Amino acid sequence: MEFNRLLQIRRIFAQPAALELSRGREIVDRWPDAEVVLVDNHWNIPELHGDETNVPRWSRIKTEALVLGVKKALTVKPNGRSADFIAPSTANGCAMACAYCYVPRHKGYSNPVTVFANIDQIAGSLERHAARQGIKLEPNQCDPDLWVYDIGENSDCSVDALISDNVEDLVGLFRGLPNAKLSFATKYVNPAMLGWDHGGSTRVRFSLMPAALAKSIDVRTSPVPERLTAINDFVEAGYEVHVNFSPVIITDTWLIDWEELLRQLDEVLTPAAKAQLAAEVIFLTHNEGLHEVNLGWHPQAEQVLWRPDLQESKVSSNGFSNVRYRSGTKARYVRQLTDLIAKIAPYCRIRYAF
């Protein structure tokens, strides 16, 4: 069972305040045999965070440890790319282990799921924010009619839904908001979500990359062919479904590999799925700290992720020193891939590419 493969929780590190909330108690009850370890802070847990000896146990910690906390910062941040706004996270970290994931940069040497039990406060902040926005008067690339809120910036909501009802609660909230919809990207197919009452107010973005590369880079995720098939299933269930071509990683055969993926996409998708399809195209951003961590648990990934011959340093908007493909050549890469999409899948509107 996929649930057991990803999550075999043996220890729950919990803030006492989280255990006082009904959502916190529900989560603990899902793993009655797990040891509950009380912690003062969901960030600063010496056994999990900042201990480089954990690197070889990277995937095991993700499988066996769960953190239960209370989120203090309920700020809704403007975005403009994936969504109009980024919602306060209901979780951070992931049971999957994509080698390029940026979240571990914030969390030290381990990155299990942290779930926030104060879902009512998070939902209330979103409802009030959406009410203040009023009606969306001008269309933009996020959506022509509704304000879009990304609820999964720091986690994968399809996996989070295996742990708690937080994601389904937000889906229910946005079902009742007349001027907004929620959105999240995912690399995991959770069939239970097909039965949710979403009211057409949820946009699911399945992340895709060439399947052979995903096997070594998208560790512990749903296989790419399964994600492709799921697009049809979710469209049939009434969801809006987009794709993320992300991250685009330059290899010696990258364009050939992407042509194969795009042809698979074109062959698999139903007419209904094609009619509503749109895409984000995001090229790889990497980080020296994450590079060093990966060398400890998955050095093969760094053969394609860490390419000093192709990359240059750049300080991101959040102050991190990252590496990206050199600007001059990256513009050419973007053009090559977007031209390929237009040729093979002309119905796929590109929302943005960078």
C-alpha cells in the first residue's frame, strides 16, 4: 500500500499546543503505536534539524518521523506566478524526496513532514483575505476571473492529505468562496481526492519531467506515466488540471527526452483534458548547501543537478545564494522547449516560462 511505503510513522514530535487542538489529536490517533515526543518548537528539533549525521538516513527519517506544530505566521503573500497569492502553509516538508527540493534548505539536514494543527486559524485568515480582495476586475495569467491561492508552496498537498484533513478542509473552504480558487502542484497521485466535493474551485498542477530522469531525481514520487493518466481522472472528476514542466534539467539528451514526454502527454490526454490544459515551465534552480547534502545520500543526482559548466550563481529574492543556468544560454533553452510544446501540444497554453 502506497500509504505504508511513504509513511511508517514511529515518532511524532509534537508541540503541546498542537495536541490540545482537535486536528492534532486526530493525527496522533492515526498512528496509535507511534511514540509522541514533546518539543518546544517545531523548527528546532535537534534529532531532526541541523545534524549532518542524519544525511545518510534522509529517506528513513521522512518515512518514520512526523512533526506536529502550530503555525504562528498567518501571512498571505503576493505571488503573481503560480498564483495571485501564497497561502499560509498547512504543512512543510515532504515524505517524498525530490533531490532538487528547496524546502530542506530551510530545515537543515532532514526534512520530514511538519503538519500544522491550527487549521481553523489558517482557514480563517484565508477567508478574510479573500473577502478583502473583492471581485477580480482584470484578468491575468493566474486566472481570468478568480483570485488564485497556492496552498502548497512548502509541501505536497496530495501527500499531506494522507496525514490529515487539512487540505480537504481548505478545498471545502474555497468551494464556498465566490471570488477565489485554490491551487497546488503535486508529484503524487492520491485517488481519494477524486471523491472530494471541490465545486470546481480547485486547480491541481501535476509536475512532469521525462520519466527516465524522474526515476533517479523524483525519489519516492508517483511514476510519471501514473501522473499522466491521473490528469484525465482528475479532469473527469471536475477539477481544473494544469501541468508543471518542472524542473527542466539540461542533459545531453534533454530535448529528445522532452519530445518523448510531450508525445506521451498528447497521446494519453482526453479531448476534455486537452481543452482546459495550461502549463508552467520552470528550469532548475539549485543550491550549494543542498548539493553538499545530496552528496551524502544521493550523489548520482548531483551528476545532472550540479553543472558548474552550465550554471552561474544568483541571489534569489529570499536571499539564498543559488545556481541557475547561465542567462544567455537559458533564454535559448526556454525558447527551444516552448517551441517544442507549441509543435507537439499546441492546445497547451504556457502560463509562464523561466
